[in-house]
Amino acid sequence: MSGGDDAEDRAAALAALREQLRDALGRKGLTRKDIVARSAVAGTPRGATTTSQALNSSHPAPSWRTVTAVAGVLGADESTLGQLRELWRRTQPRPDAPLRP
């Protein structure tokens, strides 16, 4: 697989990850501000900027910790968390990927 394919695969996984989170947000009828407030109550506080960047396509992939905090607020079940985990894992560079010069 070429480096470009890896980057394309990571970008596709990130888009799918964000789409799942945004869809769940819409289904629950919550706002990003709700995520911030509820994550603090749940003991996994995420700030407004972190939450916004996790859901917006113009930013790098969110941390797994942020994904789980958002998913937890949205009431994700174990199956959904597994799907999100796989998508998030695919957003990360492969350990054997060559470093860019």
C-alpha cells in the first residue's frame, strides 16, 4: 500500500467516525454545548474547543479519550463503541508507516 493510500484510508475512517458521532448527536437532539456540560457531569470533561474539533472535518483526529467521552454522553452501547474504536484505530498512522522527510 502506498503512503497516499494510507492517508486516504485514514481520512475516510475519520470522516466515518465523525459522521457516526454527529448522527448520534442529532438522534439524541443534543447540541455540542450539551456534550460539554454532560461530559463534565459524567467525570470525563471535554471542553468546547475539543468537542467542536472532534466533530468538525477541518481538524485532526480526536483522541480516543475524547471519542469515548462524547460517545458516553450520547449513550453509545458496547457494539457502537466497538465500531467507533475500529474507526478511530484506522485514523491513526500505521506503526510501520515510513516517516515523511
